[in-house]
Amino acid sequence: MEPHAAPILSLQNVSRTFPGSVALLVDVNLEIWPGEFVYFTGPSGSGKTTLLKLLYRVVTPESGRLLFCGKDITDLEPSSVPYLRRNMGVIFQHFNLIDWMTVEENVVLPLEILGIDDRTARERVSAVLEKVGLGGYEKFVVGKLSGGEQQRVAAARAAVARPPVILADEPTGNLDQAAASSVISLLEEFAADGTAVVVATHDELLLASRPHRTMAIMGGKLVDVDYEHSARHKKVIEALEAA
């Protein structure tokens, strides 16, 4: 991997609370570099989704700074937020696909927003669908696909514009184990190509079976966890082997 002057994403002393003065994130510091695969984990309500929303500016920090590719986006003007998001790929837990549209029509949307010409757009859509194992599915209506296939469409849509980062919120939460493993394999391939991949999950089976850098949200703090060598990881692996 070629060296970069700045991380793709950087959080510097970021804090965020919600109604009721619940402190979800307190003085969070984090750097994510090209090609990194990072898990955010913690129980429901710990702040995983909020952290992702901070990264693509659905919410803003109450204090601290957010940087994207070295540029401060903390106080970005609302009119500039859509441009920021065009440079990020996002995979939502419930896919957020348009059910009545075809696979091709869903995946090409980011390229249409970017103003990519039709020929280049078709080539990119075809290439990314081959990569996610959906070559030949271009004209299939998304609403008629299985959950695993729909998640692959969501992954293709997130990656088609070749963004420097893909953010995924519980991308395996609605899938069986085989489909979940397949989606993570795709995200690992994107990371291997140099894309930073950030996955929010509370799935211990996923953390144990497909280990990567893991950051746990504990009491509002982001803690670097060596999950792969923890006692908890050993128990989950033993349970998997015994199943």
C-alpha cells in the first residue's frame, strides 16, 4: 500500500450526547487509513450507529473535530454535505434499496449523481456486479431478490463510485451465517483494493470468525480491543467448533 499524507477519517476529541443528556461518545480519538478494515462494536444503544452518522455528517459533534482525507468537515456548510457523502459508500442495515427498481438502476444511482457518462457508468456497474457475484442480475427487480442478494446489491452500490471509505451499519444483521460471511468477504476484498472499510456490529460470531481491528464503545469511550486474543474470542471459537 502506498503511503498517504493523512488518514481517510480522523476524529479528534469528539463528543456527542443525546436527549436526556446521555453521553454516547466522550472525547473520542480515532484514525482510519486506506485499506484498513475496522469494526465498531458494543451493545445496542452504545453509540455505534451514532459514530457512523458522525462520520458521514448526519449528526454533528458537540465538541471536537472531524477530518475526511485531511480536510476539516466539522463545521461543513449544509450545502456541502451532499458532496461529502458522494465520496463515501454507505451500507445500511435495512439496505435502503428501491424495491421496484432493477439491480442496475439501484447500483448506478451514485454514478448518476456524480454525473458520470452513461458508457463509463455501465462499465462500472457491470464490473462491480461481477465482483459481488451478481453478474447477469442487472435487469432483476430488487424487491424479488433474497436478503443476501439485496445486501450484495447494497454493497455494489456503496462501492461503484470507488469511494475512499465504505461505512457499513450492521451489514450482516438480517442475514444467515452463509450470506453474512459472503458479505464480509466482499468488504474484505474492497479493503484489499485500498478502500477503508468501517463496520458497526454487535455480532460476536462475526468478530470471532472474521477478526480485524476492533474498537469497542465502552462508557462513551472508544477502546482498541485485541478481540482475537481475548478469552471471549476463545469461547466463541470453541462454540463454533462444537456446533
